[in-house]
Amino acid sequence: MASAELQGKYQKLAQEYSKLRAQNQVLKKGVVDEQANSAALKEQLKMKDQSLRKLQQEMDSLTFRNLQLAKRVELLQDELAVSEPRGKKNKKSGESSSQLSQEQKSVFDEDLQKKIEENERLHIQFFEADEQHKHVEAELRSRLATLEMEAAQHQAVVDGLTRKYMETIEKLQNDKAKLEVKSQTLEKEAKECRLRTEECQLQLKNLHEDLSGRLEESLSIISEKVPFNDTKYSQYNALNVPLHNRRHQLKMRDIAGQALAFVQDLVTALLNFHTYTEQRIQIFPIDSAIDTISPLNQKFSQYLHENASYVRPLEEGMLHLFESITEDTVTVLETTVKLKTFSEHLTSYICFLRKILPYQLKSLEEECESSLCTSALRARNLELSQDMRKMTAVFEKLQTYVGLLALPSTEPDGLLRTNYSSVLTNVGAALHGFHDVMKDISKHYNQKATIEHELPTATQKLITTNDCILSSVVALTNGAGKIASFFSNNVDYFIASLSYGPKAASGFISPLSAECMLQYKKKAAAYMKALRKPLLESVPYEEALANRRVLLSSTESREGLAQQVQQSLEKISKLEQEKEHWMLEAQLAKIKLEKENQRIADKLKSTSIGQGVGPAQENPTGVNAGGQEEASTKAVLEPIHSTSLIGILTRTSDNEVPDVESREDLIKNHYMARIVELTSQLQLADSKSVHFYAECRALSKRLALAEKSKEALTEEMKVAGQNISRLQDELTTTKRSYEDQLSMMSDHLCSMNETLSKQREEIDTLKMSSKTPYLIH
């Protein structure tokens, strides 16, 4: 289909290209015709110029002749003026001369009359020629203007068609390249498909032979050994154990786990919402610490205090439903018995919402009637009342559909299988409606809290409670949105998984048959497990999977592990050396302790001997000895405190020598505890260092991969830059060629304009020269 569409597109583009080419040919022909017309007009202009020059020469000769005649007339007039006085004087004698002069005057008059007529005729001819010349000039100018306009229009059309032609050519070239690439890929795919078809035909032939043999064998076995067909009747078929679909069970358990997490978030948000609403009732509009709240709010607070007993069971019911979906069971609506428990808990919560709804509406009305309530706050309270009604209605709708989904596991005739998909679709719509209602509640409560914070009587306790309610409402909105999107994403899978059941049947008939099937499944699994013989040398499947996960997730190589082992051995050797050192220190301390004990025993003996010698001495010495004895006995009887880095040691003696062994045990136990603590800290530090080292190695590997990808991307960028530069060069060359053509055409038009300007100047000169005969006339 894609190749046919591309072929049709290419044919359309080819047709457009042929049309544009034909139009281009027509326009080229029109331009050539206009150029021929302009050349013909130039020839006509040259001929007119030649005729004008001839007329100008004739005009010059006539003006010269006219000047001569004018001079001659002046001379004759002068002679006439001179001859008139002479005629008066010689009138008598000059009759003959007067006759002669009259004859000459008549001749001159005739000649002058002829010249005047000829001059008048020439003026008329010149005037007609001038008028004809002006008419021709006006026609030529108008025609020249129309030709210039047509030439400009043709040039614009030619430029537009050229531009469109180039764009079409570029587009066709790109399409051609794409089609070539696609044709190559299609040819490769066709070759691969041919090879696959051949292989498939061969496999089909082999399978047909194999299956035909198996069919004959199966038919013979069935005819000989099968007493009856239990799949013929749906009641018996429902007791058959279906094929175990582990992927389906894991998918359903994963989906149930996600639903459990969403329900837990929703339950937490609902608990917070009801609890903070109860706290708000205690402080607004009347603070219970200052005055007694209304009996309505007291009752409402009492009911809200019981919200945990209705909300917590939702989480417990969803948890029991999640625990009932295991890998060994068959999860369909007929076997999910725990869904009925969740539906009952949801029903109890709906009853709780119905019970608190009137009190909530009356509480909002009481807030509206208080003196602190403004008109804006009253409008927000009315909107919240509508939202609370919608919230309860949405929960009721959701509970109805959940109850319908729980019917197949308890009442087989309660819901038909044909209605499963519509019920699931309606559950998704109800969840989306719940999300919309929570968005409205969040919006209106946010506006309400903003107005209340601006009140002069708003306390810090009210502001904090409103913020807590807003956070719980936002959490409810987010949780509702997550649940709605989660259900919409998985509703297709839910509808498709409804057909999961006994083979060659429409599904489980009743919950009893489903329960019997599960018992048979457990017995079959136990029987198969009893038949399985353990393989001592093989690795268990679970351990192999765990090892495989460890190997796949581990980022350490063999060299890294060897290095870690070497470091561990070095640390062990250092610890052994430190152990020997501390053992020697302990022996030295023990020897010092024995010496100190011996010294103390000798001192005590010497003091006991000195007590007998004391009375024989003098009184001052006796007094001193008695003081020393009292000091020694006091030192023995008082407790001795020793503070150091190893701790606090306390010993007492009641007329007895201190117990050396108990003190040694105490010191030894303290040192051992200190060593154990230090070794645990050292091991923790070693494990952290190993973890950080593994992370560093993983990051270094990722960095190396990133560097490689960066190099590949730089190479691709270089290739792309080269392609861009090549395309820019091609664009500049085509642009230059078009600019050259345009410059040539502009030069041609400039030359034509120059010739036209020259012709206009010549026409103006002819006009100026044609004005002189009128002056003479």
C-alpha cells in the first residue's frame, strides 16, 4: 500500500511537472514574440526617425528660402519707398517708367503670392506631419507602456514559475531519493519474505506430515482408551484444571500490588481529611477552648472521630485480596472470593459517608450563618456542599459496580459474563468522576482557605488546620488521579483476561466448581511434585535465577574482584598484626597489674606492722602515724573513680583488699567490647568503600560508553555538517545562476530604456525645431 501511494504521488508530481514545463514553454514563446515585436517597433522607429530627418532637412531648406524671400521683399519695399518721391517729381516725364515699374510690381506681386501660397502649403503639410507624428508617438508610448507592463508581468510569472519549478524539482529529487531508499528496503524485505515463505512452506509441509501422524495416533488412542469426553458438557468441563499461565498470574499479582499501594495512599489521605476536618470543627467558627461548640458540631465531631474504624478496613480488604492472588492460583472473577470482603468494607464506608453528610452540610450552613462569614465565603461553602454531595454519590456509584464485580464469586447468576466488560468500563468512568470531584473540592477549598486567612479573626491554629486539610485534599486528588489512570491503562487487560478459564468452554459456571477446580489443581501440583526426582548435581531453579540476576546486575569484573580479594587479604594481615600487638600490650598490662597488686600488698603489710610499734614512740610521731593510718584506711574504704578514654572504673572496699580478678575481668570485658565495636565500624567502612568502589567502576563504564556515543554523535554531526555545506554550495550556485540570468535580463531592459529615452529626446528636439516656421508665418 505504501509503495502504491508513493507511486501515485510520484505520478501526480510528474504530471504537475509536465504542466509547469508546458507553461514555461508557452511563456518563453510569449517572451520571444514580445522581443520580436520590440525589434519591429525599433525598425519602425528608425524609419520614422529617417523621415523626420528628411522633413527637418526640407524644413531647413524652406526656412533658408523663406529668409531669402523675406530679404528680397524688404529690398523691394525699400526700392518702392525710394521710387515713390521720384515719381512725384518726374510724373510727367516718367509715365513710361511708371508703366514699367507697375509691370515689375505686378510680376513681383505674383511671385510673392506664389511664394506665400507655397509657404502656406508647406506649413499645412508640416502641421499635418507634426500631428501625425504626435499621434504615432502617443500610440508608440502607450504601446511601450503596455509592453513594459506585460514584460514585468511576464517576468514576475517567469520568476514565480522558475521558483516553483525549482522547489518542485527539489521536492521531486527528495521524493525520488526517499523512494529509491524505500524501494531498496522493500526489495530487501521482499527477498527476505520470499526466503521466509520458502522456509515456512517447508516447515508447514513438515508440520502437516507430523500433525497428520499425530492425529492418526491420537484418534486411535482416543477410540481405544477414552471412555467418555468430559469437555462435551459444561458442568464437567468446569471441573477440568486449565493450563497454568504463570505470566498471567504474575501480571495479576503485580497489578494487585499496585492497586494495594494506591488504596493505601487513598486510605491515608481519607484518614487525614476526616481527622483534620474534626480538628477544624473544634476551632471554627467557635473555638472549643474558649466557648462551647454547637450540639450539631459536637455530634459531627463524634462521628468523624470514628472514621478510622470505617476507613482502615478498606486497606485490610485490599491486602487480603492481594494475598489471595498467588502464583499457584487461577485468578478470575469467579475465584476472587476476597473481592466480596472488600466490597462489604466499601459499603460500610459508604454508610459512614451517608451518616456524616447531613451533619457536614448543616455545619457548612452554620458557618454561613455566623457573623464572620462574608458573601464570597458563603458562596464557597455552597460550592463545597455541592461537592460533598457529588463525592458521596460517586462513592455510591463506585460501590455499586464493585459489588457487581464481586457477585460472580458468590452468586453465579448475579452477573452475566457478557456484562463484565461494561461493568469494568463503568468502574473506570466512576474513578475518573471521583478524580474530577476531588479536583473541584481542592479548588473550592483552596479559595475558601484563602478567604478565611484574610479574615482579621483568623488564628494561627485555623491557618495550620486549613493547610493540613488542603494537603490531605491534594493527596486525595493525586491518589484518585493515579487510581483512575491505572485502571484505564489496565482495563483492556482486565477485559481480555476474563476468558481465562477451562479449555473449550465459556468459563467457570459457579464458585463451587471453581473451588473444586482449585482443589484439583493443588492435588495435581502435589502429585507432579512427588513424581519429580531431585537432581543432586544441578543447581535449583530459584538459586539459578538469583545467581543470574546477580551476574546481570553486577558491575564488577573479574579483575576488580581479584583486586578486592587482594585488598581484603592485606587488611586481614594488618588486623592480625594489630591483634598480636594488642595481645602483647595486654600481657604487659597484666604484668604491670600484678606488680602493682604486689606493691599494694607489701604496703598493707608494712602498715599492719607499724601499728604495733606506734605506742612505744613519742606522741607527735604517734599522732602522725595515727593520721597516716586514718588516711590510709580512709583511702581504702572510700570508692576510687578512674576516668580515662576506656571508660569509668569504680571500686569500693569494706575492710577488705580489692578484688584484683574482678577488676581484671572488668578491664578485659571493656577492651573486648571496644575491640568488637571498632571491628564492626571497620567492617561497615570496608563494605561502604567496596560499594562506592563498585559504583565508581559502574560510573566509569557508563562514562566510557557515553564517550563512545559522543564520538559517534560527533562523527554524525560532522557528516551532517558536510551535507549541509554541500547543500549550501548547491544553493549558492543555483542562486548565482538565477542572479546572472536576472542581471542579463535587467541589462537588456536597461538598454531598451536607454534607446527609448534617446528616441524621446530626438522627438523633443523635433518638436522644438518644428515651432520656428510658425513664427515666420
